[in-house]
Amino acid sequence: MAWRHIGVYGYRRDFLLAFAALEPGVLEQIEKLEQLRALERGYRIRVVASVAPSLEVDTPEDLARANRVAAANH
């Protein structure tokens, strides 16, 4: 089984201010994932599984497809 990542983040103001002041950690620099900055310093991140399908938007063609889907749903 494969898992996909949908990055929707919500932060409390006090955490966001503290997080913004932190220097990127080793893992964040290697993986280019800012959530690793929090994990490296002992913060917890809540993860929720979803059964809803998602669109990947990595190319101009993907963006055009996503725009068509969004327009059809409104």
C-alpha cells in the first residue's frame, strides 16, 4: 500500500512565532521539508488519514486539470 501526503497545516500563533525563529535542522535541510524542523525539536504533528481522492499538481498540465475540476465543482 502507498500513502500520499496532502500538506494542510494549521498553527497556533504562539507556536508559529516560535517556529519561525528556529533555524532549520539537519533533516529539514536534507529533505527540504519544513515540518521536520518541528519534529527535530520534539514538537508533535498530528496526522489524519483521509479516504478522499486528491489531485497532484506538479506540472502546468496538472494545474490545468485541477482548474477544470475546481470549475466543475463550483
